[in-house]
Amino acid sequence: MHTENEKNNAAARNRWYKMLNWKVHVAKIERHFGAVCEQAKKEVFFENLYVSRDDEHRQIQLFSGSHPIGSSEVNRDTFGREISHKLHSEDGAALVLSQSTLGDVAVILYPYSSEKLSRIQRHIIWAIYSDPTKITDVVLKSATRDFFRYMRVSSALFSESSLDRIHIQYLEFRSKKYTGGGGIAKLVFSHWSWVFLGAVGSVASIYSLWK
């Protein structure tokens, strides 16, 4: 029992350090996201970007606003008179980082969606890291680049390049290693195993606020 107690204490300390590391690294993530938003404003990006940080749920996200997609829906009465006019819009694009109760950090991409267009795969689990210290500047820049690619591919406003489309298809395929689906993907990445239900559940709570 003495040996088991030592192992338990070591595991508990490891988790405690992970939770502590999140508090330190989330500030760096917030600065990075803030810089992305400012750069988007300077370069007159087609949509405003925002940052939301939820310390209670250990989440932070970079997300896009809502904008019209150039289509509308008109309802008319039996005499052909217009009753209402609805302009279709898209929203929901987000890059979310969330720490689970185990201390792991999930990086998740959400696409644009609208009444006229939506992705079959509702989100991409871009990566899961065992410790917040692994969220380096290189990781943040890479995830942000893929976030912009995902916006381009999922938006009704653009006809994406073949390179963008293939890259996102790869990310969607790779994402399935975390969910246990996808046949070949599950076989290829069978050495990966991570229970991320807590992270995804908590991500949904903040993501729903901006839908």
C-alpha cells in the first residue's frame, strides 16, 4: 500500500501542476488571440473577431461574428403580398481551447454554419495535449492558420482553393482518432486514447453563448 500511495500522490501532484499551468498559459493564449483580432482590424478582415475567456470552465476562444451570406427568404400571403423578409446569415466559427478535469487541453475548431450551408462534421478536434505547457507559440500560430482555413472552407461567401479543401479534409479525418470513429482513421491512430467528454461538454457550454 505504501508504494500505491506514493504513486497516487505523484499522480495527484501531476494533475495539480497541469491545472496550475493552465492559469499561467491562458494569459499567453489570450494575448495571442488579442493580437490576431487587432491585426484583423488593421487589415480590414471581412468579419470582426473576438476573444472570450471563461476561467470557471477553463476555456478560451477566438471566434467570428455573424454576417449575411447574400440570400434571403420572403414569406407571402395567399394574395402574394410580402408578410416577412428574412436575411440569411452565418456564424459559429471559433477556435476553442479547453482544459478537462484531467488537466489535458483540447484544441477544437468550429466552422461557419447557416440555414443554407453547414458541414457534415460539426467540429474538428485539432489536437489534444497532455499539459498546457505544450501550447507553444508554434502550436498557437498553426492552430490559428487552420482556423482561418476552416472559416474559408465552411463559409458560403468563398469558393475555397483545392489546397484549403484538402487540408481541412485531412484535419477532419485526423480528428476522428479522438472520437473513435472513422474506420481507417481509428485503425491508423489506434495508439491514441483520451477521454475528452468533459472537455467537449464544457466547450459546448461557452460555445452555445455565441451561436
